[in-house]
Amino acid sequence: MTEYANYSFWLETCGDDLTPRPALERSTEVDVAILGAGYSGLWTAYYLLRQNPALRVAVVEKEIAGFGASGRNGGWCSPKFPVTPGTLEERYGRDAARALLIAMHETVDEVCRVCAEESIDAHFHKGGALTLARGSHQLPAIQATRAVYERLGLGDCNRLLSAEETRERVNVTGVHGALHTPQSASVHPGCLIRGLTHALERRGATIYEQTEVISFEGGSRPRLLTPGGELRARLAVVLAGEAYLSQLPQLHRAVMPVYSLIVLTEPLTEAQWSRIGWQNRESIGSNRLTVDYLTRTADGRILFGSRGAPYVFGSKITDQQDRHEATHSRARRAVVEWFPSLEGIGFTHAWGGPLGMPRDWMPAVVFDPQSRIGTARGYTGQGVATTNLSGRVLANLILGKRSAVETLPLAQRQSRNWEPEPLRWLAVRYMQGAFARIDEAAETGRTRPIDAPIAEFLGKH
Ligand SMILES: Cc1cc2nc3c(=O)[nH]c(=O)nc-3n(C[C@H](O)[C@H](O)[C@H](O)COP(=O)(O)OP(=O)(O)OC[C@H]3O[C@@H](n4cnc5c(N)ncnc54)[C@H](O)[C@@H]3O)c2cc1C
């Protein structure tokens, strides 16, 4: 039997029984049939049932709830949207960008509110976020981001800190300043996702586990097809499988699985924490193109996450990619580079998982009333809070409710498909390598790679 607890520290410590729920064994009809028991699927189910408790909602999950990114992430429940505020403003204009970012702020509080209402102890902690400029080369980026927030009228929610002010919060090497976003929280992802399953079951939803959807069909009687039978839906079918949607032939090029990997230290002693500070448990990252994100867990460990495991030809998803040793080793070394006083610290866990990246890096929440197929996907690694907003948007779209959220730029949009192979593999591997070279050159004071402008241009297009 699969040991689901081994997939992440969060699943191991969520305190829930991970024994799979019964699979779907015969064809059944419901009102809404949802593929995927991650946050997207479960938040959608939750808001559907809140609005109409009489609905018959069923979720079909290939493994167990929380098996995907929702049970493995870095725990940032952040108001940051996957697309930068500057790009949002450029693509959708000031008002739409501002409305989306305000909705993200409200979303963090909404997650907290539902956790309280449903008695989900997800270790929700609103400690804020710090985007560090590690090295003077990272200062212009945080200053530029702050300038965009200012233009959008959100300057107060994103304040620049000097190097000294930053060090008063957390003692990290090479810090030249930071952007402080107080409206950010951290959660225990495992407790959140597993708590949501119980909240849903209390509201009458059915969750089938270890049931793979092998195909789906839209139309007047949309349905999910599984080996045990089909799940027909009267109102809608929802595809909420994020990176794994790429494994369905119909959606193979819609999202690309990109791996993010995490290492976790043993709990630090009080003496170690007193040298580091970080008393407010902010979510911390820097401005590396190859991404770094850190969390101080509720039980006093440091979680360090980063991208870097190479893209696999054909968008393959395998467990081996979760354990890419070169990436994990780099992350362990980085912990000591950031916090030299931790030289010799022990690491107890290492894991990872695929996140879903659409061609334009922008999440899409769509419901097509003709095919009766809905989807919420493409969070590009920032979905802990965003999925809650998606769930509300999708529930409204399915039920035909009107509110402000369905007019936000993530609703009713399409991203174009990824290029076919081998072009996709060549381009993505090139970008991964180029981003690593650009970061390394900046950090070691070497000349910027000659192809940096090309790589940065491709990263935006
Ligand atoms: C290592 C890592 C760290 C991250 N850190 C952060 C962070 O700190 N903050 C943040 O905001 N975001 C983070 N993210 C991203 C965030 O976790 C995701 O955006 C979010 O969890 C997506 O939720 P989801 O429900 O859409 O997808 P998932 O959680 O991936 O759920 C999809 C589910 O669908 C199931 N499924 C797929 N295909 C099928 C099928 N054919 N049949 C049946 N079931 C199927 C899968 O088994 C899975 O359980 C991180 C992601 C990773 C991988």
C-alpha cells in the first residue's frame, strides 16, 4: 500500500488518518462532479455547498486528498498573485490589476475565516512576508515592485525596509533591504487540506479516493470516466488536477508540470533562534529567478524551497522527480549560506512536487455553459490562497451567481497551449539553465551571461 505520509512532512504530521476513502465502483449521477481533491477542487465544492446545501457534489481523486501540491507546498498563504503586479497592470490595466490584488488580500482573511468557522486548525499565522534583496543586484527589483504597488494605490500594504530594519526581523546574510507585505500568512498545508475534506463531508459531499479519471466529456450530460464507472453530472464537471491535468490527452499541452523541491531542518534550539531572530515567522523569499521560499514552521524548523529539478521530456510526472538530489543538496547548502550560524544543522525531511504552469503563467478559472465543463488551474506555484479565490469564482460561474469576483482577470480566460515536443523540452531546459546562470553570475559578481536579455524576454512571453 502507498505510504502517503512519506510524500511530505505536512502529510506526515497532519494528524489525520490517511487511509484512502472508498473508490468509485459503479456509475453514479450527481449535480457537480469534480476531478481532484486538492485545494482547487475542495474550495470549489465548499463554496457550491455553502450557496446551495442541497447540491449533490462528488470529488474524484486519483490518490488521496492532498496528494498533489496542496499537501506538499511551502505553506505560504500569500496575497501575492502568480503574475507580478507590473505584468498584471501591463496586461489588464490599473483598475483590473488593483481589483485582483485587493481580492487576493481579502482571500487570505477568507481562508482564516473558514478555518475558524469549520474548526480547521491549519496553524494559520499572519506573520507577513518579506521579499529580500539579497545582494545589491536585487534591490532594483524590489524597488520597482514597490513603485508598481504605489501606482496601484497599494503602497501601504507593501513597505520597503532598509537593510537594518530587515535584519531586526531576520538575520540573513547579504541583505540590502526588503519589501514587507504584512497581509501574508503561513499555514500547515496538510492540516488545511485534510481539514477541508472533513468540512465538506459534514456538508454532504462525497470524496472518492484512489479513483483515476481517465477521460472526461462535456455536453448536456457531462461526465468523468473512471475504471470503476462514470460520474455523470447534472450541472457541471470541474477539472481541478493542476499539474496532473497534463497527463490527460485532452489537456496535455494546457499546463506544464514544473517541480518545486523542499528541504526541512530539525527543530532549532532557542539559542539558534535567538541568533536568527525571525520571531514573527514571516514567509521569506528573495528575488532569485530560480525562486527561493522559506517558512518558519510552527514547531520551530526552517523549510527551504526552490525550483531546479530539470523538466522531463513529454511533461512526465514521476515520484523520482520529487527527490532530485542535486536540487535538494543545493537547498541544504543554501540554508547555511543564509544562516551561517546553522553550520552542521540536521535535515529531517526532503520532498517536492509538480506545480502547474500555463503558457502565460496566469491562472484561469473557466466555466463553459455549453460543454458544462469548468476548470481552475495554472497557479504557477502560488496557489495556496489563490485557489480559494478560484473556488469562489468557479462556484459562482457554475451557479450563475453574479458578484464582483467573476469579473476579475483570472475568470473566463484561456492561455494558449505549450509548444509541442521536442520544442517544449528544448526551450524549458534552456530557460532553466539560463535562469540558474543569471542568478549565479549576479551572486558571484561575474559578468551577466550574454544571453540574459533573451532568457528574460522568453520568461515573459
Ligand atoms: C513543492 C511546492 C511548494 C509550493 N509552495 C507554495 C506556497 O508556499 N504557497 C503557494 O501559494 N503555493 C505553493 N505551491 C503551489 C500550490 O501548492 C498549488 O498551486 C495548489 O496547491 C494547487 O492546488 P490544486 O488543487 O489546483 O492542485 P493539486 O493540489 O495538485 O491537486 C490536484 C489533485 O488532482 C488529483 N488528480 C490529478 N489528475 C487526476 C486524475 N486524472 N484523476 C483523479 N485525480 C487526479 C491529484 O492527485 C491531486 O491530488 C507549491 C507547490 C509545490 C509543488
